[in-house]
Amino acid sequence: MLSAIFRKTIALPTAGGYAFFLIEHILYFKADNKDAILICIETDVCRVFKSLKELETSLSSCGFLRIRRDVLLNTINIKTVSKDGSIILTTGETVHPSREKAKAVEQYLKDYYYI
């Protein structure tokens, strides 16, 4: 089995079976009841039959970070972080960490990205 560090694609359960996605193309997952909605760079949006908690557990070693109760962010696609904590993605979309997660998000980025 490949280590998470070397994994470039993941297979996710969808309505049509398993779909394969390049990790670097995933922007974030958004909770939708017990499932998740996958948002990709290429404007792919699809329902994934996994909970955000399951995805967080599986993908935390691949650079995914829970920034809100309902959003699991792929930190690879962060372009900038503003002084107020807003995160601008490579697509220009802005996401905002919750107040409860803001300090943890800031610490994660300092630990893994800031030099």
C-alpha cells in the first residue's frame, strides 16, 4: 500500500461507483447531510458517499484541514491568507475559518507552511 505522502489520486464512492480524483485538483469538501460535496478546480462538483469526519480522518495526512464544521479544505490550493484570517484559494474563491477553528488553522499553517 502506498504511503499517503506518495498518493497523487484518491478514489471516492459516488453514485456511479468509484471516481478517481487528483488530490491537487480538490479544493474542498462541504458537508451535505451525511454525505459530502466535492468541489474541484475544474468546476467538478459531485456528491461523495462519505461523511466529512471519515474524509478528514483519511485525508489529514494529505494536507486536508477542517476549517469549519462543514468544510474540509485542501491546503495545497491556498493562494493567500489575509490578516483577518480569510483564505483565498488558487481559483480566487474565499473561504473563512470559523471562530472556533481560526487559531487551529493559523497554527497548522505556521507549522507546515510558513518559513
